[in-house]
Amino acid sequence: YSSLAGLVNRNPRFSTLNDEDIRYFEGILGNKNVIQDEERLIAANTDWMHKYKGSSKLLLLPQSTDEVSQILKYCNSRCLAVVPQGGNTGLVGGSVPVCDEVIINLSLMNKILSFDKVSGILVCEAGCILENIITFLDNEGFVMPLDLGAKGSCQIGGNVSTNAGGLRLLRYGSLHGNVLGLEAVLANGTVIDMLKTLRKDNTGYDLKHLFIGSEGSLGIVTKVSILTPPKLSSVNAAFLACKDYISIQKLLQEAKRRLGEILSAFEFLDGQSMNLVLNHLEGARNPLPASMHNFYVLIETTGSDESFDKQKLEAFLLHSMENELISDGVLAQDINQASSFWHLREGIPEALMRAGAVYKYDLSITVEKLYDLAEEMRTRLGNVANVVAYGHLGDGNLHLNISAPQYDDKVLSQIEPYVYEWTSKHRGSISAEHGLGLMKANKIFYSQSHETVQLMASIKNLLDPNKILNPYKVLPDSVSS
Ligand code: FAD
Ligand code: 2HG
Ligand code: ZN
């Protein structure tokens, strides 16, 4: 592990946990949900990438909003720092303690509370695992507007807190649009009920948005209400190859124009990503094995008329072939083949983990410029590291991953601050969908003005004056300590 705790000074304002605190928490939660067991603490202290490792001595598992409220009220009065935790799949070191913060994990708050079949509005607790929600909705004939590779572990509360984007944002939009309401507990224990189930509600400031994407720094999300679209009968997937980046851009334009309302995903991976995933992911199979290509695209369509959709997709593919936008391609013949396309795409983060050390960047850049960065990075790094570029091209979101046998400060200094400066120069975002967490708290100025960050700090101060919620994360030291 490369623990970052050594790089961050523990804020001396925070108290240290004592026996009386433990007894108090046991009084609220009962002994079994106050965890001091070493093995469980190691897991809860360590992030998905095994890159960030805290040293918390306590994991709390509340079962209700009231329990969360009592925990926070007490921690606030004692000035005990806390880290809210969902499925712990975050990729920026936001979900684990930096030092000895108390971990509050929502996994026991996992009930679906209601589902309205007429409106498609689901209300559930924050600890529901995304995949369980997807399955529940599927049985009801609906779909979750959010899907991502970590669905088997991540929780809806974590998704909302990171404003996760994922694989179908192109079609359904972001959680700022799909989350209709939420309940959150502030640092002082106050429960804020914004759990509306209305499409339209212009009564004053729409404060739920403060909790969407604030990474547990303003409150703990305990319940969520989400608008879900009906499941449509016809889903198709195509796996295509392109010879160069210009062709991919044209393909995206054509897909938007010719597939229009049925387009539900447009994901890309470069040849280096394909090689990496084939070498390191179990069960990965190249759908286009005849030869290696520079770029691959996974297109998905979702519509309500099977023959119409197929016809549309086939016409689009024919047009793309004739105009040499694609050099090869395959249309999934059944659900298993479609799943194998998705397995390949969704498995890239895991393959990267298995390949060794990885420097991970999640950037929004205009589509036209997006791949220039990967190429420049390759030139900069030569053969000391493998530059792997993929992502949600339809949303202008590049996942730039630099894979190397081990972490090395010399390699890091070749990448940073260059990657952030480049992104800032092109007016992109240094965090498209993963958040800032610990990794990028001090990089915020590359994407936000001083005035904006100052306003964020004022809001933080108002909602969490003792700064007990997820310290050292999201906002830079200069405004947050
Ligand atoms: P955690 O990792 O536990 O926490 C994330 C942040 O939210 C932390 O700051 C934490 O303090 C806070 N938090 C968690 N729960 C709460 C709560 N109830 N209240 C307040 N704060 C809370 N992200 C994408 O956007 N798109 C993707 O396509 C995508 N794919 C991924 C694929 C893989 C294989 C992996 C490992 C990760 C991927 N991610 C993706 C990143 C990650 O899965 C998401 O950020 C996810 O939303 C995190 O949910 P979680 O429950 O695991 O949250
Ligand atoms: C994805 O789209 C995730 O697969 C992870 O957001 C991205 O590993 C990454 O860089
Ligand atoms: Zn992603």
C-alpha cells in the first residue's frame, strides 16, 4: 500500500476516540454494529485500488436515519471526524479515512421503500446496492438510469454522493436530473427531509443538488428518490473498430444523427486498452479477433420496436462501412454476446488493477481534443509506462490510465502537473465523474475559479462548521482547515 496518511497532517482540532465514545455508540447501535475487529477494519480502511489506506479504529453500521443522526450529533459535539462510506468502490480516495476518522458505512440501510409503477419513481435507502436496484426494477419492467462496472458493490448513496455518470448518461442524463429527492443528515445530526417524489418543484432553492456530488462533505445521504424509465423491448449492441481518431469522431456524430432516440451508449477504447484487458481480465474475448485495431467502439441502442431498431442500426452500420468510418464490426446476436462486449468494457478498471500500479485520470475534454492528451502523454513517457485511454466518448469523458510495474515518483512527475495543466488549458474538467476525494482536493483550482471555491468553502462552513465530515477531501487545505 502507498498510504497517503503520511502525507497529510492529522488535524489536531479533532478528538481521539476513547472508551466512553465506544460505549456511547454501543448504546445507540448495539454491540454488533460497532466494529473494532481488526480484519474488518483493514477492509474498511483500504480503498478499491489498494492505493489509499487509513488507520481508523472504528467502523459504525447504522440501521436507520435516526441512528445516523444520533451518531453525527455525538461526533459533532465531541469533534470526532467521520468518513461516510458506501460500497467503497470510489476511485479518488474519498471513501476511506485519511487518518483515524470514524467510518460510517451505510450498508445495513438497504431497503427499497416504495415504487410507483405509474410514474416510475423509486424510493430507497442509501445503502441499497446498485445491482439490487437494477434487478428490482427489471422485475417491475423498468430500468435504472445509472449503470456502471462497480454495480455489484457500489451503493446508491455513494452514487449520488459522487454524482456517478457511468455507461448510459448519454441517454438518461445525470443524477442531477434523475434524483427527484433525498434525505440527508447534517453534521450536527439535523435530518433534512427533501425526499420529494415530484417531477416539478420550484419552491425555493433546490438544495438536494448540494448533496449530489459533494462526496460526503456536506452531510450523509440516507434516502433517495429516483425517476426510472420503463424497460424497452429491443436492446442491441454492436462492437466496432476504427482506424483512427478522426473516424471515431465522425462515427459519434453519425450515431447521434442516424440512431438518435435509440442510442443508449457510445463507449470507446483504444488498442492499448484492448491489449491490456485481453491480457489481464479473466473471460475477456476480443469480439473482432481477425486483426488488432487502433480504436474500438461499443454502441448500444434501446428502443421499443425490434424490427425498426434493427433496421436503423443496420442502415447506420452500412453507411459507416461505406464511408470507411469503421474498418470492422460485429452485431451481438444474443444477450450473451452483448454481455461479453460489456464484460470487456466494464472490466478495464479491474484489468488495470491486475496489471500493476496505475495512475488514474478522469477528465472531461471536448471530444475533438480528447485523444490528443493520450498521444502527448505517450510521447512524454516513452516506454516507461503504458498509456491506456478509454471512456464515455459520447459524454466527452476520457479515462486516461497510465499503467506501470510499480509506483515511481519520477513517472508521476512526468504526468503531473502536466495532465492537469493541459486539461485546464483546454477548459476541461479534472474530475468528470469520479469526484475529487483526497486525490484531487488540492487540484480543484485547475477547474474552478477562486471565487467559486470560496463559495463552496462558505457552504461547507455553514453546513459543517466543525469540519468533521470527510476532512482532507474535496476542498483544498487552503480554504478548508
Ligand atoms: P464509496 O466509494 O463508498 O464513496 C464514494 C464517496 O461518496 C466518498 O467520498 C464517500 O465519503 C461518499 N459517500 C458514500 N456513501 C455516502 C452517503 N450515503 N452519504 C454521503 N456520502 C457518501 N464512477 C462513475 O462515475 N462512472 C463509472 O462508470 C464508474 N465505473 C466504475 C467501475 C469500477 C470497476 C469501479 C471500481 C469504480 C467505478 N466508478 C465509476 C467509481 C465508483 O464506483 C463510483 O464513484 C460510485 O458511485 C461510488 O459508490 P460507492 O457506494 O462505492 O461509494
Ligand atoms: C469506467 O468508466 C470507470 O470504467 C472507471 O469510470 C474508469 O478506471 C477508470 O479510469
Ligand atoms: Zn467511467
